[in-house]
Amino acid sequence: MRASLDPAKLKRVLGEWFDGHLARATFAGGELLVIQDGERLCHIARGVADIRTGRRIEPNAFYRLASMTKPITGLAALVAVGKGFFSLDDEVRKFFPAFGEMDVGAVEDGKVVRARKAGGEIKIWQLLSHCSGLLSGTEIGGRLLAAAPPEAFASLEAAVAFAARQPLSFDPGAQAAYSAYAAFDAVARIIEIKSGMRYSEFLRQFVFDPLGIRDITFHPSQEQWRRMVAMHDRTVSGRLAAVEMPQGTIFEGFPDSYECAGAGLAGAMEDFAKIALLLCNGGSLDGVTVVEPELFMELARPRVPDGTPGRAPNDSWGLGVRVKVHEDWLPEGCFGWSGAYGTHFWVDPENRIVAILMRNMRWHDTHGAGEMGVEFERSVMGCAV
């Protein structure tokens, strides 16, 4: 049965939810947007963008998207497949010979050591579906990243070269564990090699320009930096505090020269909504096709089976997106993702729903559909009639 959202109820329920969080200093300010059948049912933009100055959230506010970069890289990968650059089943060593000599690591006496040869080769789809083992979110991956020198993240080329020298957390495909950026960087670097373009230029030419997107970028202009929402955190006393980010960086302290394919984009709500609508529409928007429908189906195809160690019970992974495979408060087939700084979105292709939450906050994380993401999802779907 189709879920139709009640606009009046959405505005009331989401307004109360949003204002309640502002009153409790859960975050300083942000936006949410809910669309169904292409109609904007609810848009809220409230609070402050910077508690130090009192600057208000405006509709064209700029946010650090963090891991909401990943679905865009998944989309870019399909554009590259459509151009014949590679197949999703290609082994990564086809493009980087060093990936043909991978080991699996182990932790001994607090250090990562090479334990054995990897069982199997990493495939491109595994890089995009968090089951490659490449600098994954395990103890092994965490220790390796913590020990990485700053120059390892000077560029995509440097990041991939560093990753290729590290042992894997597990055999490719043996389990699921989040790869924050290394695996996505490898895909982006392959795109650079095959296209002869910098990754940002490839995105601009084949994704952003066709959709009329000007407000998503790895390299904000001075005008876009003026619109950037400050990073905030919550102190132990429950008060909001501004967080100083390194000047000119989007994600943590990574330099501008490194176009982090898993976390490095910043953008505004209206342009990210175009990406989300395109995902909901199967690869096309307003008469513009970015990925052909037959190929686009690969984006949200569940690739990590039930029972795979490390995979959530109700969610699998597509290409840069979490995919709902067993209905809970969201219907089966919904997909999307979140960012470490509090961004979150999902699309429901069956019911034609797009829902996006934007804020920049270290505390009360949405990442992985955490507490606040779940609240947002439940609040929206609770307005269905």
C-alpha cells in the first residue's frame, strides 16, 4: 500500500521535533527537506550557523557533507562504467598492480603485522560496498589510519598509494566493515586515470553541470565559504561550543589538494536535493539522464548478503548507499546514507519520497542511521496516511 505523506502533519511534527532539539542545544541550526512526487512538502531552516557571531541559518547555507559524498562517488562510478572505463566486477589490480599483492593483517602486541596472503582479489564493487577490507573500520584499519603520515593524504594519488601498501582488515568479501574513505578514493583515482581528468572535474562535467548544480564542491569559493555552517559540538555541561576547523579544509584536517572521494564534498540543501531526486528517479532528472536506467539499478542493488559478519540485520550495502533489505520503520528498497557531521538522507523509490537533514555537529551523530537519523526517519514516516 502506497505511503502518502500528510503535508500539514509533516510541518507540525517535524517543526516540533526540530525546535525541540534546538531548545535542548542538541545542535545549533540546520535544515530539513521532505519531497514526495516532486512536490516540496516540508522545508525547515532554523537556528544559527555560527554561535560565535549569531549568524542565522539561511536557505543557501553550505554544509560539510562528509560521508554523504559516498553516494555521489557511487553515482560517478556508474557514469564511468557507462563510458566503458571499467566493469564493477573488475579486479582493482588491473589498474593498480600493487593491489595484486595484498596481505591480511593481525594485531600483535598493539601493532599491525602482516599475517597471511589475502584470499581473493578486491573488485571495484567491493570498494563501493564496504566489503573490500581496505583500511576498513576495524581495529586493524583504525590503527593503520592513526599511524598514517600527513603526506599520505596530500592527493588522491598519494592516498591510494598509501592504502595499497597496507594490509587488509580481512579477505575481500569475507565481511562488511565501513571504509571511511580509502576504498572510495581508489575508485575515484581509477576514474582520474581513465578519464584524464581530476576527479572534481569529472564530477563537474558529467554529474553537476548536467543537473545545474553549482553548490556542491571539493573547493568552495570565497562566497561559498562565507555561507559555510560552522562546526559545533556539545560540552559535558550540555552547552554548545564552536569547533575550530583547519582553515580551508572540508573534512577534518585534510588539505584542499586531496579530493577525498568518501567524505570531501561540501554543499547546499537545494543542490543536494537534485542529487537525491535523481537517485529517486532512477538516474534522470528534469529530462537529463546522468546514468541509463538499466545501469542505475546497480546503485541500490543489495550486494552484502544476510548473515555476512559486520552487516546490519536490516540493511545491506549498494554502491555508496545503505539499502533497506528488511522493512522496519522504512520500507524495503529505501536507500541513502549519512555524514559524520550530522547530514542524513534517504530516498524511497516506491513511494517517491526524498528526505534530507543538514547540520554540522560532532555530537549526537546521525552516521549509519544513528539516533538522530532514526528519529528523523520515524518522524517522516509517521506522517504517512
